[in-house]
Amino acid sequence: MPKEIVFLVEESVDGGYEACVPGCCIYTQADTLDEIRRMAVEAVRCHFDEQDLPRVIRLRLVREEVIPV
């Protein structure tokens, strides 16, 4: 049982946010950051059995910028 699980959260090209757990097949999306928090909890609860649930979900917000040279 992992003690915590880490989602990488990025802005979606279609608007809203997408979140995934690297190395694991957990993915979710939502329109707002508040909603992505709730969806991450739901995705983790669906993926793990009750006795295997991690104690903490960590969201890492990833922001990409393109800088012309």
C-alpha cells in the first residue's frame, strides 16, 4: 500500500485540467482545480481496494511556458 500517490496536473488544451499518476493507469479531468481535487479522490478510490488506499493524495501542478527566442 503506497503511503501517498502523486498526480501531475496540467491545463488541458481544451480548457480545464487533466491529472494523471505517472507509472500508474490513473487519469481524471475536470473544469476547475476544486473539481480536479474531488475527481482525484474518486479516481484513487476506484483504483484501489479499501485496505490498499494511500493515506495522502498529492497534486503537482505542472505549468508549461513557451518562450520565443
